[in-house]
Amino acid sequence: MERPAKSRTLRVFFALVPDVATQALLGVLARDVALRAGGRPIVNANIHLTLAFVGEVDPDRIDLLREIVIALPREAFVLTLDCVGTFRRAEIAWIAPSHAPAPLLELQSHLAAALAKDDFRIEERPFHAHITLARRCTRNIARARAIPLEWRVGRISLLASIAGNGGVCYRELAGVSLFET
Ligand code: 2AM
């Protein structure tokens, strides 16, 4: 008997994606940091903050993840990005908030709990909120204060990572606005 073709998995994660203007500001910084760290800057459209990396998921489980996004708390908040540095082992340069605000931490822990409840396995390492600005960095840059960038966080997205010839791009599978009442 012929077996049905195995459906292809999707590589997915939950993220906060800045508005285009904030991505453009971060993109300028990414190019500067990449030069200093000897790495490759992230293109503006790919700039995001990961809340939870889920990894490879069967397409028939994606609706469960969509439901999780929809049920998340929807409190808009401001994230002050004011610290840059590198993660040596991951070879990335990043920008991060020196203080993670309560709504961000609540959102991330809510998400982690919802994923665990539905048997999605995510990293058990503590959450370190950061935005990757450059990859394949060959030099470390000292952790330092950056000119603070105030990001009004307005959207939570479930993204699929799509690998192509021109590099990776992200497709939103579901998202909720934090600005709607
Ligand atoms: P990073 O930027 O710190 O590398 C998509 O790959 C997003 O998921 C990236 O923001 C990446 O974080 C994050 N991520 C977290 N854990 C990952 C893993 N095990 N493999 C790939 N990406 C991971």
C-alpha cells in the first residue's frame, strides 16, 4: 500500500517584530556593530526579538501555536534597548535592554507555560532578551551602554524561518497587535 507523503516540518518561533522605522534604526546599528565585530549584519526586515524558539513542528500542530498567540496577554509596553555586546560562543552581536520590563517577562513566562502545556519543548535556559544584530562575528566587542532606543512593542508574532538562496527570511503565520483595545 502506498504511504502518504510525509508532510514537511516548519521551523518556527515566537518573536516581537519591531515596526519598520524601528527596524531601520536598528539596521543602521547592526551595520556599525557588524563592522566592529567582524560579522554579517542582519537585514532590517529580519530584525526581531525571540520570545521562544520552538524549532521543527509538523504542519498539523501549527494551529495549536496560532491559538497560543491569540490567547497571550496583550499589554503594549516600551522596551528601552540600551546595551550592546557579543555572545562569543554563538558568534553574534546583540542589543538588549539592561532592564527587562515586567510585561516582557510576564509575556515570555506565559508563553513558555502555554507551550509546555501543549507539549512543545523549548529551551530550559533562562530567558535573556536580546535582538541579534550581526552573525558570524569574529571579534568580541566589550559589553557597553548604547544610546537608548525606545521601542514601543506593538505586535507578537509566530514566525516560520524559511531558508532560501538569498539567506533566511521569516513568514508570519499568526500575530496579534498590542495596540488594539
Ligand atoms: P539568536 O538570534 O540569538 O540566534 C530564529 O532562528 C530565532 O530563534 C533567532 O532569533 C535565534 O536566536 C532564536 N533561537 C533560539 N534558539 C535557537 C536554536 N536552538 N536554534 C536556532 N535559533 C534559535
